Amino acid sequence: MVAAREEERFVEDPFTDEEVLADAADYVRRLLANRRTLARRHERREARRLRRHRRMWKPALRMFTLTRLAMADLVREHGRELAQDGPLDEVSTALLLLWGHAARCVEGVEHSLAGGYVDDAQARARTVFEHAVMAHIIGEYGREPGSDLAERFLAHRLARLAKDIELQQEYPDPELSELPADQVEAVREQVRGFKDRWGEKFGQTYGWAHGLPGMGKTIKFEHLQQLVRTDHIRIHYRHASHLIHSDALTLFLSEVESPEGPLMAPAGTSFGLIQPATWSLWSLGWCTESRVLHSPLRADDGGMRSNKASWLVGTQTLLEATAAAFEATEDLAEQRADRDFERYLLPGWRGRAWARYLTWRDGGPPIRRHHPADEEPTASEPPPVSTETVTAVDTGGR
């Protein structure tokens, strides 16, 4: 005889209802009593997933680390040579700061890839790409005679800070301590001086870029992409934006179809690592090129020291080898999934659905810096650096 079901009770405010609070306290007590069992079960399952994931991706991830460290060593050695000539100029300072934050983001991408967290890696790769675009623009246009682009870029941090101060004062958070009034006024006074010098547009999001070719009244990041001819990356950039900002498509990108209905995709996976890996690495390589090629250490005829040229070309070779390693491992992951997916990370149909989803979302191949149709460099992008001829150096990369 099944006991009669208790009559359901509806509460208006569950956070003040005594019976609900008592049941919640009992639930938490029982959960904490079994916390070791529950935690160990999750830890064993996660450790098993990570072992399988890292065993398969270990060679590619090592190539990723090696390439990242090679770029870091090149920038570090280049910085030592610059330091011998005295304080850095504004262009070198801006390029160094952009490279430094890009390198931090790439290290975060590496840790996300090691755990199989593709969406996190893709979101960070998007930031590295933004740094690469800005570094190229500042390096190329900041070295023109009479240009104050790097000075505007560095000063623009105060315009952004003034916006944050204004927001904090309009919507105060008691947990945040306010800046002293004299510091706030000093920031505003400096920003007013910048606007008097460079115009009211300086206060916009990309106000430092006004005056560059093709820039209109309001500058968006897509305009900067057009300036450096990376329009073919815009769809990948937009897909990464969906992983950061909440909208209806964001929910769809986290869903896979199954015979039982829609399911949320797992956070950790062994598919789709190739795009955030290649995108973040070549973006960091682009920052490295801008840092080294647009250097005051260059000769009067545009040449650079042969050891730095060889080092720079070597990092590009490592980058290509890393992309090939990720591409080969991605193919291996799909083959193993089709052969015996129940022994792998996910049940068979779920894994295949996840693989199909990533193929649709990312398009499969690695992200390249230049469009495949761009076979010949333009007048604004001279031929690439070679170890034989180190005087004709590319201002934007290969």
C-alpha cells in the first residue's frame, strides 16, 4: 500500500520560511556528511578523463609550450639589447605591454587546452588576437615620421579609467573603495587635456586610433581588422564572442542533439583544440614580430641582425610544426571516437554529436593569419624575413 502523498505546500518567500530553511539545513548536513565519497568519485572520474586526454594530446601540447617559450626567449633577449640603449620609447613600451599581456593569455590557453576546456581557450585566444591587431597597427603606423599613435594609445588608459570612475560614482558599490577626490580630479584634468589636444573622439572606446586610414567617426574593432587585412578571421572572432557574451546562440553552442533530446555539452572534451591553439599561438607570434621588427635597433636600411632574423623565422617554423601536430592529433581523436568511443571520454553517440558540433562551429582546419588567397604580399607588406636576406624585413608578417 503506497502511502498517500503529502499535500504540496507553496511558499511565497523560501528564504524566510522556517520549514524550508529546516529542510535546506538537513540537506546541507547530509551532503557534507558524504562529501568525501562524492568528492572522491568526482575526482577519480575527472582524473581518468584527464589522463586519457593528456596522453593523447601530450606531443601537441609540448610543441605548444616549446613554441611559446621560444617566442618569450626571443622577446627577452631583444629587451636586454634595448635596455642597453637607455629608456624605451613609446612605441617599444606599447608593444612590450601588449606582448606581455598576450603571453599571459596564451599561457592560460595552454592550461585550458591541457584540461580540454575548449571554450575557455577560444575566449582567451580572442583576446590575444585583439592584442596582435593593435600591436601591428602601433608598430607599423607608430614609426612613421611625426606620428604620436603610441603616445595616444598609452594615454588612452586614462580615458578608460575616467569612464570607470564615472560609472563607479553613478552606481556605487560599497564593497569598493573610492579613489581620493584629488586623484579623480587629476585623472579628469589629464583627460580634458588629451581631448583638447586630440579632439573629443579621444574618449571613445578606440579613440586612440582616430586619424588612421579608413577610420570613421566611431571606430569598432572590425575597422581595425580591416586595416590589417584579417577580415577572414571575423567569423571566428564572432564565434568566440558568443562564448563570452550571453545571447540565444550562446545556449545553442552549448547544446548537442541526442536520441533522448537536447543535452548540454560537457565542459571538458578532446575535440576542437586545434583552433584556439593555432589562433592564440600565431597571434602571439604576430605580437612577437611587431615587437622585434618595429624596433629602434633596426639598421638605417631596414635590416636587422641575422641572429634575430634566424630566431624569428625559427619561431614561425615551430608554429607551423605545432599546427601540424594539433591537426594530426585532432584526426586521431576522431578516429578513436568512431572506433570505440565507449572506452573514451563520453558515450558513443554523445561524443560523435559533440565532434560534429565542433566541426560545424569551428570549421575544422586551423586558423591562419592571412587569407589563403593572399599569395603575394602587398605594397604595405613587403616580402618575409629570410635568413639569407635580412634587409628586406616584413612589417606585418608572412
